[in-house]
Amino acid sequence: MYLMVDIAINALAATSYSLDASALASDADGTLLFKDPSDFHTRCDISWGNHTSEQVCWLVTGDDDGGVALLDLKTESDSVASVLKDWVGGYVTEYRIDGFRIDASKHMSKKFQHDFCQAAGTFCMGEVAGDNTEYAGEYQGADGIDSVCGFGLMYGFVNVFTAGDKMSTLEYYINLAASSYPDPTVIGTFLDNQDLPRFNSLTSDASLVYNAIVGLFMYGGVPIVYYGLEQDISDGPTDPQNREALWNYNSYATDGVTFGRITNLNKIRKRLGGVGKLYKTVATVLATQDQDIALQREEVLTVLTNRGTSGSGTWAIKGTKFGNSASVIDLLSCSTSTTDSNGSLTVTWTSGEPFVFVSSSVADQAGLCGSLPNGTNAITASSSSVSISIVPVTSSASTNGNLAAITEGSSTPSSFSVSSALSSNTSWYTATSAASSVSSSGSVVVVAAVSTASVAVSSSGSICRRSKKSRRQL
């Protein structure tokens, strides 16, 4: 796991908006890092759309916020920049930080942020808020920072999945991202954040939410899930309801439908990343209809719709990369389809569901939908007298720790009462580096679910046999 921290360095919060020396010096408890009036910009209200004003005036002047002001730091000052760069180096070292999301990136110069991130030695993603994608793209690059948050893409997702816009709207923002960002593969994609309405406050249709989340994960870039989306929190749409504490709701439940869907999408994205060049590209628009869009990203075809839960229909998508009469699998349902003689793929909706199609061979390589993941080995029992006990895949027990990181197969029984011994040369699938064969006993782990099996149960070792019937995703 990597640690990415949301960091605010543009301004300091204070109960007084006075910048005179005596007011700053009165900060006896030392919460203000800067106490010289020359370290701050003169207090003024922002003229939105004027980039100079956005960088030198204050986000909050204090007048309308109960006296809490955001004292805007003069980050273009060498002395201010030097202090911040020295500080961030120690901060990264102390907490072993891997990356930063820079709050209010639009309100600081590219040069300062470039130098700041160089001092940090980490990946940086800037919050350049607003609908000017071209301007946001100017912050990314060799003289700026690594990445920015994809506000344009967010507007596209929100408009088509909550406001009923045609899919041409999302197509526009996808094409705009491709032309505006020097490297769209690292752009932060998101549906909502602390300053925007929670996505679930804008629609109650679970199918629309699911389609948007699938688009978020499968477009490319760096998917950002704002806390609470996985718990179906719908309060909002304004502050403070969109910033409420998670423990006020369903806390940290992991058994919800949306939580499971996000977990599955994260797994799909990770597995597909090991196949082909997926991480090096973002999706492009293959085709659209008013309510539907097909996105091609290397070997993956994602189909989204805003038909909603009650939506049904069919669509023949032409020009896929699967070839003629090819077998494909939808990784969300693990159902199979076949392209026609011209390579077109017909999708059928019953409840406005999304699809993520790959070829059967890619699914096999990625170890998805019942297939074995890359790097697994086949263990051959060379003797019919091998006796092996069975434990569930979810177990964190023994087998030299091989099961510790496995979290799937929650419905797998904890034991079996069967007595049929292993036949000679029976193949078992394992993700361990164990020997390629066992004779009288063994400790073999299989990363797959079990529904039925015929094996002997008695002595040492732990094994789960792959069952095609279970169709469990690895």
C-alpha cells in the first residue's frame, strides 16, 4: 500500500484576519508557522476567473465565516518557499509518505509547486478546481507537477449519470482530457469530494451509481473514491453534510453491495494492469448512443449506460478489438458472449447494468472469473496415498502464512468429510513456490474457491481445489 496525503500549504487558518505584526505575534501557542506580515498577501477578495487574483487574494477573508480567515501565504517569496521545502522533506521522512494531493493548487504558482514537490521527492497531484480543463493541464509537466485532479471528467460523469445528459457530454470531456493533459494516465479521476455534492445525493438510482463507479475505475488515470461512497452515504449536497464523520453512518461496514463492487473493480483494475499495456493508456470513445457509451482501453471494452435500473435494450457495438466470432467475458458478471462474424459485440440490458468485456484469453492471463492468475503452478500428486486436509481460502491460518493475504471465498466450507483418495497425477493449482510434486504429504495452497471436492482428509497440509462451478473470482 502507498500513502498519499492531502496537504494544504496555500494558506493558514486564523481566528483573526489581521496581518499586522502585533496580531501575528500574539499567536502565543505557536500554531502559526509564519509570523511576519511580509510572508502573506494583502487581504483581498478573489475575482474568480482572474488567475492573478486567484493566486494573490484570500480564499476566505473571515468576514462571512465567523471570523475564521485563510491567511494567504506569499509562496512566491523565496523565504516562505524555503521554509515550506525544508519542512516537507522532514514530513515525508517521518511518515514515509509516497505522494501528495495539493489542496488549492490553482491558488499557487506552478514554479513554487514544482520546487516544493522536488523537495518532497514524491508524486504530486494538484487540485486545480473548475471547469477549465485546458488551464488545469498547464499545471502538469516538467515545469509544473506530476498530475492534477480531473474536474472536467468529473463534470462529465456527474452530468450524464445524475442529470440525464446525453453520452456525447461524457465523450466531450474524455476527448478534452486527451487533448489538454500532457499525461492523462496519471490524472486523478473522481465523482465527488469535500467541496462538491456527494454523488449519491444527486441520484438514488443504484444502477446509475454503479455505472459511474465503473467508469471511474476503467477510464484510466488514478481513481479517487471519496469516503462514504462505498457506504452509500447520500447526505448533502452542501457543506457540512458532505463532510460528516464516517462513524455517524454505517461506520466501516464491508458487506454492502457498493463496497463489494468497489473491491471487485479494484481487483479487476489491478489484475488487468499486469496484462498488456493497460496502465500506460486511458480509455478512448469507441461509440456512443444517446444513453450509452463504449470505451476502448487496450484489450478492455467498457460499456456504460444511463438507462437506469429500469432500463433495458440492446446495442450492437461495431469495431471492437476482439476479432470475429471471438469469445469474450464480462468481468462484472462473469457471463460470456461471442462477437459476430464482423467482430461486433451485442450487449443486452435488463436493468441498466454496466459491462467490462475482455477476451477469454485476457481473463485467463489475469486470473479473473474462475481462471488461474499468472504465475500459478500445477502441483501433481505422484502417489494415490496422499492425504491432505482442506481449509477455507479465507483462513489466515498456517500453511507458512500463504493464506494470510487471501480474502476471497467467504462461502467456502471450513472442512469436508469425504474419503476418496487422490488419483495418481491429479493436478492441483497453487500460488506457492512449493515443489512441483508431493508424494506422501504436502502443504499446498490454492487461490480459488471450493464448492465440491473429492479428496482424502486426514494429515498435514492445506489445499483448496479449484471448482469451475463456483465461478469465484480470484
